[in-house]
Amino acid sequence: MPAATNQLFRGTLHVLILKTLQSGGVHGYAIVSRIQKRTGGVFAIEDGALYQALHRMEERGWLESEWGRAETGKRARFYQLTGDGKRQLGFETKNWIQYADAVFNVLQLKPA
Amino acid sequence: MPAATNQLFRGTLHVLILKTLQSGGVHGYAIVSRIQKRTGGVFAIEDGALYQALHRMEERGWLESEWGRAETGKRARFYQLTGDGKRQLGFETKNWIQYADAVFNVLQLKPA
DNA sequence: GACCATTACCTCAGATTCTTAGGTAATGGT
DNA sequence: ACCATTACCTAAGAATCTGAGGTAATGGTC
């Protein structure tokens, strides 16, 4: 039974992708399924949004990619973090924590 | 001293405004200062974004407003939640909790 | 009583990111 | 031979925010 599939709050996709790539050598299509697995399907991540984000992030120098083969035998583009990407992950993680804390404060909902 | 002023993740402004109006009878300009007070200035809320959001939300029937006078003597538009607005607040609050929890999961950062 | 900072509101252009809706190509199974 | 699935891509449009402009009224100061 899928949880309510939430819209993405614009901006969070980046940090989710960066974190997913921290473990290295993941191809695009697999990123979505990893994220959805970890969250029980809370996010509704359209693949259109994913690929656009990957291309943006590569342009900004946070990611590098190369073609290879998925476990299934299909061609797939494998991504990994650059040095800048790792720094960006650190930055956005801190940012998220601070941000979420502030929202919880306003909502008077100290996280459980 | 001002904390790093974060960009807003698009979409969160709604729930912050709804929550701030729960206590009733607040005018637009005061909403920003209340939010900033509660969060130690973590958010950088442009007033342009605020007024646009208020108008959107009133169009959607979540808010009602009327002109009055602020404590300072200036004219000001006072907002309050409608029934739909209260329901929306409930909905978006639940949504935020579920969402934040999922992000924390992916980031492997169980909230402190 | 003329000036000016502040409060409080408003609007528009542009940028970013997401949604929706298309599409291609290759693989493995029937 | 067909078809579902995997894996990728793109473009138009919608929603929301940033940045930069603006108006009007109030209270304080010289």
C-alpha cells in the first residue's frame, strides 16, 4: 500500500541524489528506486525531474558520468560525485538540518 | 547574529503562513517578523514572495482578509484562516512531518 | 511645517525547478 | 515476432521564488 505520494518541495531532489551517489557507482534509473525503497514510497519522483536534475548537477560540476551496463544488461549512465559534489553534499546536508529544524520550530512540533 | 539565511524550499512558505495565522488576526507584514523571530532568522523571506503567497492562498479560499490598523497606526491587511485553511494547515503539517522524516531517512540522519 | 525613515503594501520580469506528456532503443521472455 | 520492462531523453507549461522596482501614510526631528 503506497504511502501518500507527496509532491517534492522544490530543491530537495539535489540533496537526495547527492546522498544516494555517496556510495558510488549508481546509474540514474536506479537512484529513484533506491530513494523510494528507503522511504517506503513517500516521494513521487518523476523520471523527467530526475534526469533534468542529473544534467543540471553535472553541468555544475557536482557529478561525473560514463556509460556502462546495468546488472540487467541494458546500457546505463553511471554517476559519481566529484570533489565539488562531495562538498555540496556536506553543505546541503547542514542546510537541510537547519532548515528542517526551523520549520519544526514554527510548526511547534519538535521532531519526535 | 544572523544565521545563514537559507533560500526557501519552494512550497514550505504556505504551511509557515498557515501556522502563523492559526493564532488569529495577524497582518501580512507581521507574519515575516514572527516567523523570523521564531527561527532566529534562518529563513530569508522576501516580502514579494510573502504577498504573492497571501494572495494565492486567499484565492484558494484558505484565508480571508480585511483592512484595519496595525499597532503602529498604519493601515494593514489582517488575515485569518477559513475552515478550508484550517483543514489545509492540518494536511500540510502531516505532509511536512512525513516528508521531513523521509528526507532524514535518505540522509541517514535520524533527527536529533 | 518640511523632511525623512519606517511601516505596510503591491506588482512585474526573470530564473529555477518540477509536472506532464510525449519520445527512443535495447533486452529478455513468451 | 511480439511485448513488457528497463533506461534514457526532451520540450512545453505551471508553480513558486528572487530581485527590483514602486506607492502611501505615519511619527519623529530640525
